[in-house]
Amino acid sequence: QVQLVESGGGLVQPGGSLRLSCSVPVSSFRMNIMEWYRAAPGKQREWVATILSSFTTSYQDSVKGRFTISRDNTKKLVYMQMNSLRPEDTAVYYCRTRRGTTLDYWGQGTQVTVSS
């Protein structure tokens, strides 16, 4: 079983920044779609951002211009730089890697809390 490991979460004040990282130990990393999701307290998990193998990115409207997803194919890491954080960004953030219909792995999540 592949285990993705997120890190970088924590407590930050509104307007602050955090950088999440996710280690993805799969041989097919450079061909995989990489994504971040989040689950706010009492809410369902929602998609946040995607980066394709072509490095094309897409974002949920609420984070556009504030969050940036990136990937390092050599280190097999995916990142999400989060700036101008808001209390409504408070959630557990999950990393996901997938390719086709046969590969789909999730991390265990990292808590991000935005509060003064």
C-alpha cells in the first residue's frame, strides 16, 4: 500500500501563509495527476487544486490568486503555497495522486487552522 505523507500544516493568523508538502513514493509520479483537497469541520471533503503531468494547474474559485500548487518530479513531492489565508480556509488538507482508473492514493491529511 502506498502511503502519501503531508506536512506543513499548523496554526496561522488571518492573512498569513503556509506551505504544504506531500511526499508521493510512486514510480509513476511524473505521469500522475496530483491534487489537494480539504475537509472543513462538519463539511464534506472538497477539491482545492490540481496539477497535471504537463504542469497545467487549476483551482477552486475561492483560492484562485491565493494558493499555488506545484510539483517536483525529481523529489516526488507536491506542494501548495497558501497565502492570504482566511478563517474559512481552516480544514484538514489532503493530498491525492491518481492516474487512469487503476491508481488512486490519498494521504492522511494535515490540519490547517487560520485564527487570531
